[in-house]
Amino acid sequence: MKVFTTTLGQMAFLFLLIALGYILKKIKAIPDNTPSVLSKLENNALIPALVMGTLMTDFTVGKLSASWQYLVGGAAVVVLSIPLAIIFSRLCAKDSYTRKIYTYGLTFSNFGFMGIAVVNALFPEVSAPYLILTIPLWIAIYVWGVPSLLMPHGGEKSGMLSRLRKLINPMFVAMLIGMILGISGAVNYMPKCLIDSVNTLGSCMSPVAMLLTGMTVAEMGLGKAFSKVSVYIVSVIRLIVMPMIFMIPLIFLPIPKEISLCIICSVAMPLGLNTIVVPKAYDLDTSVGSSMALISHIMSCGTIPLVFMLFELLVK
């Protein structure tokens, strides 16, 4: 029951923000360019702060050496998720752009905002190791996910130079800075006011993303947001099929239950929010990403308790 109430409480918070963004846009209480401005704020300040804050706190010698098994578990999630996501997205979408959005959403769940909230509420004993497990996911997002799947190609050939240019963005730079500050221990000598500023900015990422989701849905219309059949299929794959695929080896392999629990937490969450905020900053179509955010988060109220119930029954 606690897993259901925790998930429902988190969903209520998210959907209140979506509803607020929707209403503000519908009644024209905000300028027309607000979604574009917010998306650029997310890409250039809030997401970089979130990534930098996470890594400079958790990417330290002490934490990595003490929880290296969780780091390996996170890397395994990335290695297995990418090919599965590519296969499923090809089955669910024909056009290249939608396929990339689906690939991103199936590879990376909302393991940050949603995952951390669920772990802290239900499994506080693995809160710190869970953050270590998600480090490979953060790295994969900004080395491969965002540059390759969510940023525009601009008609250029996908050569090495083009890929390197995409990597030089605020999110990737913030990731590198966070890793350097964490692994070197330099974060321990940073002024507290600077650390607090980074962490506070990062905590704004998800709330602003949900406001942006509501505004985007208002632009496209509720009917269109809930009308795309393939989004429901992708959401079912993300919320049920992917966790079940990961649960099968966890049943038979001699993996500590704490690590298995963190792995399931990272793959059982709804689709991530970057499929809205990153494309919007480049004036790309966000209708699919917005639909995925709405539908998968609604469905997760039922699927997350189901997945954890099965985990407790099957994984010893």
C-alpha cells in the first residue's frame, strides 16, 4: 500500500504542475514565447545544474570505491537498455524523428526525479547506493542520448566532427565539471553558497519541465495528446516489459538484493522528461514527448506498485 500512496502522491504533485502550465497557456496569462524561454532555461541552466550537482556530490573516490558494484549495475542497465530500446522503437515508429524520441524514452526512464523520490520513501536503506547506480545513466544521457537522439542534425552528415560539436553543450560540460570536482575532491573546498546555488537550480529542473509539459499540451490540444496509439504501446514497454526483462536474470543470478532493487527502480519509472525540454529548445516537435510524459506518468500509478510486488515475490 505504501508504494501505491507514495507513487500517487508524487503523481499528484507532477500533474498539479502540468495542469498549472496548461491553464496558464490556455487563458493566455503568459507570453506566447514562454515555452521556448523555459526550454532554453532548462537546457542552459537547470539541467546542467542538476547533472553537475549530482556528480560532484556522488562521483567521489570514497563513494565509488565503497559502492563499485552499484556502478557496475548501472553500466549493465545502460548496455542492455540501448539495444532493447532501438529494437522496440523500430517496431513502434516508422519515421526517424519519432523513432529517436521513443529510443530515448525507452533507454532512460525518469530515474532521477521519480526514481529518487520512490527510493527515498520506500527503500531509504539504498538511497545513497542508488545515486551511485544512476551515474552511468547520467553519463550515457549526455554522451549519447541527448546529442544523438534529441538534438537536431541540421542537415549535416553524421561524422565525427558533427558529433563532437553536439557534445560541446552546457549539459555535457556541466557533467565533466561535476565529475572533475567530485573525483578530485575539489568540491570539498567550494564555498557552501556556490554548492547550494547549484543544488537549488538543479531541484527546479523537474517542476519547470512539468510546467513546460502542460504548456506544450495546451498548444497541441488534449485530444491529440491522448490519441497516439504507439505512445501507449511504448509506455507499456517502458513500464512493464523493460522491468520484466531485467527481472528475469535478477531471479537467477547471484546478485545482492539491494543491487537488484536499485536496478529495478531505475528501469520501472515513467519515461524521462528530456524528450520535452531538449527538443523544445531547438524548436523541434514536442507532441510525442509530451504525450509520453502524460500517459506514462498516469499509467505508472498502477505499474510501479505491480512491478515492486512482483520483485518482492520473485527476487530473493
